Amino acid sequence: MNPDRNQLRRDIRAARRAVPPAERQQISETTAATVLAWLRARDDIRRVATFLALPEEIDTAALNRALWQAGYEVYLPYVRDKNVPLLWLPYKEDTPLAPDAAGIPAPPCRDPLEALALDAVITPLVAWDARGTRLGMGGGFYDRTFARKIPAAKPWLLGIAYPCQAVATLPRQPWDVPLDAVASGETLYTYPQEQP
């Protein structure tokens, strides 16, 4: 791992933790509304992958509820092993959760969906830049999972973040899969990707 990227991760995560609880809640709620508006504006989205947020991340609880209420099929990531792509498992309000191979709460591993069968993926991130480059936690799970994604095609990759997570530029590695958009509060940043 690049030491500069690791330092940036530490700095941005510290900035996320410094967001006051009331502001954190307000930004999480407006981000959920922004995401839902983006999804509703498209008629090609039915299967939406999301995630269960860490305490310092945008809270996804309200977003997940809104997705269920709007009738979307919701999926959570499932880590089978460190070096293999994520699977996506159906997630409903009453779905029991248990730790996956990485210790992350996930639904039971039944009826998995491959990544490219999804329509949209709401991704966690540590930082993002003006080109849609995403800096994650460093495990490479999302980049590995979406390595075969065709630019400017489904599944649409939509990051969610606090404004303090935006950076001017990130070095883009050959394996980095760029985001199609980022929702941060009431703002939606879009990053059109060119098809090869």
C-alpha cells in the first residue's frame, strides 16, 4: 500500500470522526434524499447494493429504509475471502445478520448475486476527487469486484460521503475503478466515464 494513501486515509477518517453528531445525522439524511432522487430519476434501476456504515461513515440506515419503502431490491456485500470479488446478498428489514469472512455483518449467504447483475451500487469511501477517483479503506474489495465493469454502464457506482472527504486529486492506479457519481448532503457530483 502507498504510504501517502495510508496517511490520507488516517487524515480523512479523523476529519470524519470530527463531524459533530447533529451535523452527521443531518448530512446522512440529506445524502439519503439525494441518492433516492438520483435513483428515481432513472427508470433502469431495480437492484441496488448498499452497505452497513461504520460509526464514522454516512449513516446508511435511513437510506436503506427509503430504498425498501420505494420498492427497490436491496443487497449487501458479502466477503468470502480477502482476494476474491464480493458477492451481493438480498437484504430486507428483518434479515438476520452474521459476520462474514472479514467480520462484517452480512445476510446469510443464500441467493447471491454477482456484481454485474446489480443496477446501482452505493459505495463507502474514505476520499474522492474531482475525476471520480475513489479511495477506499485499502482492502481493494470494490476495485476487485468491479474490475470488469464497463465505463458508463451499469452497475452505476455512487459513492456517499461527507463534504470533508473531498480532495482535489488522488493518484489513480490502474486497478482503481472510478465512481459514476458521489452524493454528499444535497449535492450530487457526476463523473461521466468514457466507454472504451
